[in-house]
Amino acid sequence: MTLTLDIEELRGICNYAHWIPIIRGLHREFFETTYPGWEWNDIIPVLLNRRIVVPNSEDPTLMKLCQGLSISCEITSITLVKSGGRIKVSVADPHPSV
């Protein structure tokens, strides 16, 4: 199962990185309707663990997403591939070689 997210979609997912939507289960409804087969924990924690998304940064080379999360200004999209309980992440190359 493959999911490609642009920055605006990722920003929308980060909107759920707060205790209110998590406790109220709002993230479940959002994922069931918007990204069937995927869960919040398949995306944000994975990106945090791989340091693709970082919390509470003031680094000027990063752009703000939402809820204190940031990502490199160089990244245009992220692709996640879920297979057998594992998630592989690849980042779009904003400067492909000629």
C-alpha cells in the first residue's frame, strides 16, 4: 500500500498532532475517510523517528507544518509504502540530476 503526501496534505495530518483530536478520536475518522488503510501512527511517528519531521525547531531551513512540527524547505513530497507491518519512506528529490 502506497501513500504520497505533498506538503499541504502533510500539514493537514500534522493538524491532528495534538491531544484533543487524539483523545476525542477525531484522527480516526479523518484517516478512515481521507487515507483508508492508514493510521496517524503510520505517518507522523515514523517521520519523527527518521528525523524527516522535527518538533519545536527554530531552524530557518525548515518550514512550519502545524502543532510545532517542521520539515525541510527542500522537501516537496513524501511517499510511504506499507508492507508486512513495515513502512518505507522516500522523500521527493527537489533537484533531480540532469
